[in-house]
Amino acid sequence: MMEMALDILSWFCIVVGGFLGITGAIGLFRFPDFYSRLHAASITDTLSVGLIIFGLVLQSSSVLMVLKLLLLLLILAYTGPTAAHALAKTARQEKLKPVLDDNGEES
């Protein structure tokens, strides 16, 4: 019974993480400018990776594998937002402007 509950929770995390990854990829195509695309990709990427790795940790039977997955999660949780920040900062320094709405204001 407990093993089945862990399997259900694990697959739920993996499926939801995959769904978030797909929605982030769709956001890359649907949003109008660099900043909103970067936001969509970085937010969903971080949460997606976290959920998928958590699901894999629940599936793992080896302590060493759990440690490796947690190390991977730590690295990805640090580097993903840092890379997004660096990209946004560079775009701002290069004077890349966001798309404006009809009133001439940033949207």
C-alpha cells in the first residue's frame, strides 16, 4: 500500500513537472518580447526541474542515487535563476526595450 502511494505521488510530480516544462516552452513562442519569454522559461524551468527530480527521488531505492539527485537539484536550482538574471541584466545593459502597449507604456 505504501509503495503504491509513493508511486502515485512520484508519477504525479513527474507528470506535473513535465507539464510545467511544456508550458514554459510554449511561453517561449507565445510571449511578445525577450523579458516575458525569459520570465516564462525561467520560472517554469526551475519548478519543473524541482518536481521532476523530487519524483525521481521518490522512485529511487539507492541512497547514493538520492544524494546524486539532490546534488543535481541544488546545482540546477542555483544556476537556472542565476543564468536568467545574467541574461536579463545583459539585455538591459544593451538597452533592449520591452514591447510597449498601445499607450506607449511598458506592458
